[in-house]
Amino acid sequence: MTTKTILEVKNLCKDYEDDQVLNNISFQVAEGEFTAIMGPSGSGKSTLLYNISGMDRPTSGAVVLCGKEISKLPDGQMSAVRLNQMGFVFQHSHLLKNLSIRDNIVLPGFKAGTQSRERVNQNAAALMKKTGITNIADHDIKKVSGGQLQRAAICRALINNPDILFGDEPTGALNSNTTREVMDIINAINAEGTTVIIVTHDIKVAARASNVIYLIDGNIKDKLELGKFQDDVQTQSLREKRLGEWLESQGF
Ligand code: ADP
Ligand code: MG
């Protein structure tokens, strides 16, 4: 069986003034993979994520999503790609404060307009059930916990059935129990076929990825293949050990 490449990053460079923040980055992601991006603070992880997901534009190089070069698309077309083909989860949920959990989740679905309102509502209900937040659907977002907000942010990110789920430190503001619960959800989404790319500092989070990319000063220093995550305590501790040793050899 041949695996299909869903994302190809080719010779990507990003400069800010005279500062070369990303320096000729190339890598590929196969459909259904879970890639973790690690590296010291300031190494360019967020910049890389923003440039491959169209939140920012590279200075040079190409980003090919599902066979289509997207990095030079006009803003309107790029927004449509982001809305329909990508989902985003950040360290903080960025949900709208004056809307309920449910309304926050359906909003990008209504905005995309590619599915009927009824279908969007059904999707939202299914996602909330899957992530265990059905009971807080009509709650004010000011009244729910950080873990619940992140679950809602995941539902919102998935409402248009994206090809890729991106996360920039999605568990960075969560405690270790909540991190585990949120990562169980992300692993389950990945197991159902959604490609996942997340930036993280957390070895326990990155050990759930199938591949890890290590950045230093805007360069890919090395890559580690861990294989698909299995929900098994023993396997998980071996993955963490292997990743920990590899990271140590990178100077992490
Ligand atoms: P990381 O996510 O790995 O901590 P970032 O991608 O946020 O790193 O930043 C990488 C480098 O790029 C840092 O030196 C940062 O100061 C610089 N940088 C990021 N965004 C900008 C910007 N908008 N303007 C100028 N420099 C920036
Ligand atoms: Mg960052």
C-alpha cells in the first residue's frame, strides 16, 4: 500500500527584516500521520506552523496541500482553504465569550456554508459527544474549565471535517491529567484518519505522534519515526523513553 502525501513543504524560508527565522525547511507529511514539532523556545516552531497553515506567508518556498500549492494563493482563496481544509487549536481556546459552547462550535460550519445548517448541528452534536462536553453545550464559556474549553476548541476545529488538524502547544495551559484526556481525543481523531501536526514542548504529548521533527534556529536538525500510537501504558512509556533519549542527543 502506498501512502499519499497530504502536505509537502519545499525549501520554505521566512525572514523578518534581516532575521532569517526559517531557513530552507523541507519535509513531507503522509495522510493520516501525526507529526509533532519540537525544539527550543525561539527555534521557529510557531512560525513554521503559521507558514504552512496560511496564517502567515513564507518569504520563499512552497507549501503543497493535497497536491495544490497554497502559499501564494490570494487571501480570499487562502481563507477558504483554511476554513474548509484545516482546523486549528492553540494554547488558549480563543472561543467567543458572548456565545455558548455549541454556538462557538457551529460558527465556522455556518460560515463555510458547505454543509446544511442541520448537518452542521448534527456534526457539532456528534463532536461534543465524542469529546465528552454534551452536558455543557449551552453553557456560557466563562463558566467552564480550561480542559472543557480545549475540548470545545477541538470540536470547533473539526466542524468542517478538515484534512489537517494543527495545534500550537494545544496542551500548554493544561495540567497533566487534562493533557492526557485531551491527547486521548486528538489520538482518537487521528486514528479515524485526520492528519495531525502539533507543536509541543511536552515529551508525553510528542510521544503520541508517529513522527517528530526537531527544529533548531529555523532548521530541521533531525526527525524521529515513532510509528502509530497505541493506547497501552507500557508501549507509551517505551515511546517516551525513546523520544527522551533522542531529544537528549539533540540537546533538548
Ligand atoms: P518558537 O515557537 O519555536 O518559540 P517562534 O516561531 O515564535 O519560535 O519565533 C522564532 C523567532 O522568530 C524568534 O526569534 C522570534 O523573535 C522571531 N519572530 C517570530 N515572529 C516574529 C515577527 N512577527 N516579527 C519579528 N520576529 C518574529
Ligand atoms: Mg511558539
